[in-house]
Amino acid sequence: MELAKLILLLCTSFGFVWFAIPTLIKVAHNGNFFDQPDHVRKVHETSIPNIGGVAIFFGFLFSCIIFLKATAIEYGNFLLGASMIIFSMGIRDDMLGLNAYIKIGLQLIASFLVVYFANVRIDSLFGLFGVGILPIYISIPFSIFTIIVITNSINLIDGIDGLAANIGIVICAVYGIMFYDMGQPGWSRIAFALCGALLGFIKFNFAPAKIFMGDTGAYIVGFILAILTIQFIELNRFDTISNPTPYIKSAPAVGIGFLFVPLFDTLRAFSIRIASGKSPFFADRQHLHHFLLDKHWSHRQISLFLPALSLFFIVLCLLLQEIGSFTMITSLVLIGVAGHFTIQYLKGKNEN
């Protein structure tokens, strides 16, 4: 019965977005809501509507309202309320522009609602680095910081047709399956609601894109993925009394593995900017998709390769969960460092 509901939910969010996008494209043309090319950092060559995130958000929200019982997720109202703050921030940024500090401020408010009132937070590091249970005055700010980092990592990787949507589809689908197997139908429905919305969107966003998700969509996808990741980690916390046999071992490291590609892309770009004396939020061409474009990869190739790479790291971390969080995180860091220097070497070779 639950599987049938999940399929129906997926189809509902998919159908909602599929039906809404053509209308939004017409609205964008009438209202001049476009992402204009700059021929430097933005890689599209013509003006493209940038309000696809509106359909993604309402497709997700509609499915949650229809299929998510009030008792399915404790304090789920705060989760949906916080997502509305993120939606409002994104649509304002897409249409009128918004100062980076205001965006961070609104993300802080939305994250606080989820962390404090909905109790979606990281309460333990599972013994990683010798740290177990976190006191609440550390747990709350650390969880808020985690949500903001993940939210912005998805927004930053949304640079070419279909990339952020395909990565979101991969991660949401795996989370949906995992939560279903864990006996967590409420969180499984959240994951599949967003997955379905992105599946409905990708037809219009895959190269050549007819519409972009904009900051509205990217921030919503990142925010929901952040919440799913934290909940996934906490539900797999080892406890001798309440959870002696967690479904997934090394959950913190596995959670990082789920988001390895966008996190690596963000941390690499930020590190290069800071090392160059620039603001980490300075817009440039330091992202993975820019590197691959410079290697003459097409939008389609990149928007299939990076999500496939993301799926590879997800499967790899699930297979290696027995090695422990410290070993897995150390391995991911080493892979990231090696990847960075390989990219820098290849870039330097091209310039020479």
C-alpha cells in the first residue's frame, strides 16, 4: 500500500510540474522574466525564462499537502513553512535581485525554524574525532551551518542546462528508497515529492533548456536535500537502547558521500577565490561545469556525467559503510584534494 502511495505521489508532483511549465514559459515571455547571458560566467547564449523553480516548489508543496499526513512527520508544518521562506527569497532574487547578506539572513531564519522547532538537527558526531553527543548550544548552530552550506552548494552548481535538476533527482530518489526501506514513510514521501517535481521539470530544462529553475528552484532543492541529509544521519545514529542496529553505518560519512559532488564543487571554488584574495561569493568560472565546458564537453554530456559521478559516490559510500566514518571522510577528502590538483594541472596544461 505504501509503495502504491509513493508511486502516486511521484506521479502527482511530476504531472503538476509537467503541466505548469509551459504556462510559466508564456508568463515569463509576457513579463520579461529572463536570465540574460553575460558571455563570461553564464554559458547560455540567449535569454531564457528563469522562473521554473515556481513550478518545482508548488509541485512539491501540492504533493506534500495531499499525501503527507499531519502525523507522518513531527512538526512537518515548520518544514513546509521554512521552505516557503526559501521560496520567497528565491523568487525575489530571480525577479529583482537580492543582497547576499539578506539571502543568508533569510536562510538563517528558515534553518532555525527547522532546527529548533522541527527538531531536525545533528545531535551527535557518532564518535567522529572523539566527539559523541553534541550539547544543544553547539548542535543548533552546527546544524544551521550545515543546512546553509548544502543549500548554497546546490545553487552554485546550477550553472548549465539540466545539471542541478539531474543531481537532485539522483539524490532524492536514493533518499526516497532508503527512507522507505528504513520504515520512514513520511521522509520517503518528502524525497519522492521533490524527485517527481524535478522529473517533471527536467524535460524543459535538459539541453537546450527552454526554462531555468533559477535561484528559486536551486535554493528549494538544496534546502530540502539538506533537511533529508540531516534526518538520514540522525535516524541512523547508533544507540544501545533505541537503535542498536542502525540501517546504515557510518551515517555522517555516507551523508557527505550523497552530496560529495556539489560539496566538492563549492569548497573547491570557495578555496580558490579565498586564496586569490576574493570573496568566496565572487562569481567566476571556477566550477566543475566550467572546467568541462572548457574541455569542449557539451551541456548534455556534463549534465549526465556529474549526476552519474554523484551516484557513483553514493553507491561507493554505501558499499564501504563498514570502514567507519573517520576512514571514509578521510578518503573522500583525499579524493577531493587529488581531484582539485588534477583539474588545476589540466587547466595549466591547456594554458601552456
